Amino acid sequence: MVLPLENVSAFSVQIGRGIDSMPWWITLAVVGAVLLILAVSYERRDGEAAALGARLRDLR
């Protein structure tokens, strides 16, 4: 729900100028890929922290 609003606010200047659609979509795809990479790395770190906590609990 928040992502479409963020996209519109981030690209509102480009949308308002009426630039060609191809560079805008390339920019949007790159930003989406970066967000996806950040989310995957966050989830992976979060999973590692949970696994570490489980190992520490098992040691008791």
C-alpha cells in the first residue's frame, strides 16, 4: 500500500515533465530491484538472528 505512494512521490517530477516512458520504466525497475535486494538481505539477516537465538536457547 505504501510502495505505490512512494513511487508516485519519488517520480512526480518526472511524471509532471512528461518524459519518455522508457527511461522512467528503467528507473522504476532499477529502484524496484534495489528495494527487493534490500528486503531479501534484511529477511536473511533476521532469519540468521532467529537461528542464532534458537541455538543459544538449546545450549541452556
